[in-house]
Amino acid sequence: MGSATTNALTALRQELTATPGIDLAVAGELFDAARAIDSSPQLRGALADSAAAPVARRKVVADVFGRALSAPAVALLSTATSQRWSNAAEFVDGIEELAVRAASIAAPDADLEGELFAVSRLVTANPELELALGSRLGDAAAKGELIRSLLSGRAGDATTLIVAALVRHPRERRVRQLLTRAMALVADQRGRTVATVTVAAPLSAAQAERLTAALSARYGTQVTLNTVVDAAVLGGVRVQVADDLIDASVATRLADLRQRLAG
């Protein structure tokens, strides 16, 4: 991610926090806008062209989206368009990020991180589902309907909106990658960090509480645990926080021991 994009995202997050009337309809409109912009090279180029005056780019937003979208969505798109971006792809990423964060704001009491993680595990456990959702040949609208059908009664409206929108417009990304990014964005919007914990047997409430406290102290922020039970780790724990891996599993220690003995 370039420095221009970093600065643009900071401005967008501040604008989103200050914008009233954020609901799931606004989040859905932002997802639709990201899809429309990315699908039109001319529109994408016009809105992401930092050589063009911001006022001219805002006018394009008003002309294209002014009558189709709500006032909060248009205002956020105008702010996004006014920023300098490192490239057009990161501009579209930024609008998609706005949409995910808006969904998080619109459903403050929903367990979005947990539900998104559950969807990720569902996809992981069903290779045929992952293939169907990730296929370039599949109809985008049909993928969205498939997700809505699968998640009916299993997840809330905000989670369903996020997942359906992402699988409809994956932009060369794998489904699990999309879901991991969405989880991280939701957690960040709520001032938390997500840790994926792999253990041989389910953690007790006391163990989960101690691990959460230790990780929160280490990372300086509230940590949410997503737990994966995998007998292959044998014992101990493996913790993944973004790109940081803490591996204290028995399986890894045995593998290290075998390597030392073999050496």
C-alpha cells in the first residue's frame, strides 16, 4: 500500500466516523459503488486520477451517483474521490473498506467477527463451495444468492451483506482472503484485534480468558479469539494475529526436536 493510499484511508475513516445516518443500506450502496467503479475503466480512471482537480472528480460522483444513492453514501464517495490514491486498484479497495466498516457501524451489537469466522470455516470445510464461489465462470448475482441462502438463519444481516457483496466481486482474491480482510476491518473499526487460535481441544472459559488477557497485554488492544480445534497440533497452542505467528504447539516442538536430532 502506497503512502498516498494510507493518508487517503485515514481521511476516509475519520469522515465515516463523523457521518450520521450510517446503516446497512448505506453499506450496501458503497459495495454497489465499488463494483460499478471497478467494472468501468473509464469511470475508475476519472475518479482515481489525481491529476484531475478534486472538484471535477466530485462532480463526476454527483453526476453518476447523485440520484441513485443516499446522501451519506454520496458524501463518502465524494470524500474518497477527493483524496490522492497510489493507484486505481487501491482506490476501489478504499471504497470497499468503507462499505465493510459502514456495515460494522450499522450493526454494533452483532458478532460480525465471529460470524465471518464461522463463514470462513464453512468455506474451508467445503472445497466444492469454495470452488463455486471462487470460479471466474460463475454468475456474480447467483453467488450472492447462494450466500444469502446458506447464511439464512446462521448469520445476521450485516454479515450476510458483507459476504454476499465480496463474493460477487472478488477481484482475483480467494474467498478466505476476502473474509480474513473483512474480519480485520470489522475488528479495527471496533478497536479490537482478531487472533486465530489453533488448539487440540476446545479451550475452557478460564483458559480463553487468560489467553485473551495475555494477548491484549502483548498487542496493546482488546483481542477477540477465533478458535480452531485441530487434533494435529497434539497439544499447546498456535496463535495467528495478522502476520504474527506464535507457535507453541506440541506438534511444532516435536518437529523441531526431530530436525535437531537429524542434524
